[in-house]
Amino acid sequence: MVAQGTTLAGRYRLDTRIGAGGMGEVWRGEDIVLARTVAVKVLLPGRMEDPGFVARFQGEARAMATINHSGVVDVYDYGVSGDTVYLVMKFVDGEPLDRLLSRLGRIAPQQAMELIAQAASALQAVHDQGIVHRDVKPGNLLVQRDGTLVLTDFGIARSDLANRLTDAGMVLGTAAYCAPEQAEGAPVTPAVDVYALGVVAYECLMGQRPFDGDSAVTIALKHIREAPPPLPAEIPPVVRTLVEVALSKEPGRRYPSAKAMSEAARAAASGQASPVPEPVQAPPAEPAAPPMEAYQTGAHQQVDTSVSERRGGSRRAAKAPRRTGLITGIAVAVVLGAGAGAVALTGMTPGEPQITETAEPKNDTSPIDPPPKTRTARPPEPEPTTEEPKPTITRPRPSETRPTREPTRTPTP
């Protein structure tokens, strides 16, 4: 564990610890070469022994370095000093949005829409680089004194160019802001960030999140199955519409891009209505990846409740059976308590040890919805009939009263 006053690589002096998570700590420090204040994120000692965590930490640096946007925190340096792995970023003199909400309770609709517009614009810059943030929440949005907003913490971001570390059918993110498809273990797309930002917008307007519960699984299931409590009538209709669209259960019914959401938020901030996006057909899902070890990640700020879950099948599976499987896995987790498995739930609070519950996935070899087989066998013999035959080919009548599927004819080559 690094201590106050430590100097990394003979250049970055650590002055004040400003945040911690399951992956590392964030310090306010000084670049003594360039004489400027910086933010230094260091990987926790226990994580440095795991090459997967080190690779993900380096991936965060690379992901951030590809983005050039005023609303995304700049990365300056990455390196190893002795046994400490560190990431140096621009120091943002701002207040996390979650702390702002704790202080104010809620935010006026116009100001909330202005913040959401900025956050969505920053997310578009992220998505333009083929990266999905996957952990959009108030703790990762810093509001500066002049009202501008900066998006931080790419610790579990996924890049299309380097995604092997998170490809095992896992869900990584904070349950309270987790999109339904993300909670179900489907492949993530930019739509999960749009949904999470919709949750942030709801929280700004109401002073509370749309879904809460006593466990990460309870919250995740609410995101999948329940509609959020409606916003009060005093919220302008254009603002209510924006939140409702962003919180659509189906990704294709949300804003088609973060840019579209940003434009809608700016229009709502000025009291203008924006067109509701037409439903978009979701792209075909990629098949589930083979199982691999799950890696936990943290945040710059204090981590709420996060969920890490493996999916057992493709996104093409029917929704009801998939959710049933998720609920079954949760029940098994309660019984087993601990061990290697498919569902891992993490609730982290300052000063408390991490507790992980796991469960073995249910092995069901029967198909959920088997496709109809093509039959080439001889059709059943027709029953005797007293009707006069017509001068056309007579199809064989089924032997049962219920309708049956006609045999598939095999075309002659």
C-alpha cells in the first residue's frame, strides 16, 4: 500500500488520497517535473499479483488515451515504479455528481438536462473510439465549478479492439445503473451507456434511483422486469419523455446514439420537444464465449453495489427461460454461499471486507426451443372417405382432429 508522500518514478508525488475502489486508489499528487497537479491512480497491492488485473489497468490507460474530448478526463502517463503500477491523469477540480445529489437532494430539470447533455456528448466521443464505458453512474461524473462535467473511470470499459479480458459472458458494472440486457449477460453495446445515463437523469430529477433493493441481484432483476416509478407531473413533459426513452427495456427503443440523447437533452433544457426515436432492430447477438475467470474492478469513487455474472447461453435464447435461469442461479447462490461459479455479487462499502457469493450454473442439456425438424418420410395414409374424389391431387388428411404440420417436401435436385 502506498503512503502519503510517496514519489513514483522519481516524478509523481502522492499528496492526498481522494478515492478508492476494488481495483485501486486515486491520489491527488504533484508532477514535480512539470510542476502541475495530477490525479494518480495506483493498482492495489493484492491486484498486482494477478496479471489479468494489471492488463485491465493498462487497458484503462489505453482506452482513455484514445479519446480527445473536453468531457473526458485526459490521461498523461502509465508506468511501473518498483512494485506499484500507476496511471497519471489530469486532476479535475470538481465534485462527483453523487456527492452533489447527496448535498442538494435533487436538481432542477433544466440544470439536470444540461448535465445529461454534456455526459451524453462525452459518451459519444467514447463510443466513436469503439469503447463502451459500462459503468456510467454519478460517482464517475465530476461537476466542475463552472458547471461543466467530466466523465471518468474507464476501469471496466470494453474496447472492440481489446476485449478478451471481459469476453467470458460476464456482466461488469454497478447494479443500480445496469441495463436489462447487461444484467442478463448479453453482449454490451453503446445502448447500455444510454440506459445508465437515463438512470442518472432519473436520479437527478427525483433524488433517488428508479430501482433499489437489499442486494445487487434484486436490483438487477428489477431493471429486467419492472417499470420505473413514473416521474411527477411537475417535471416538464419533454424531460419525462427523454427519461422514458432512455430507460426503455429494449435497446432498440432507446436513443440510437449518445449523440441523439445529447441533442434531445439540450432541446429539453430549453423547453423544446425533440422527436421520439423510431424503434431500431437490434443487431444479431454474438455467441456466448467459453467460461473464464471473472475479474473484479473498482472505481475512482466509492463503489456502490456491483454485479458480476456469467451468462450461460446466447442472446438468441428466449427471454423468459433466460430470466428463469438467472433466478435459479440466485437461489443456488444463497444455498451454496461460496465457491467457483457463474454468479458473483459484490457489495462494497468503505472499511468492509469484500464478500462474494457464487453458484454453479445449472446444466440443462435440453434445448429451450428446439427448431422443427425437416421430415422426408412418407406421410400417413389417408383415412377412408365416402366423398367423391375431385379431379385434383388430394392431400392426405391427418389421423388426429388437431391440426398438424404438413411434411416438408424435399426439392428434386
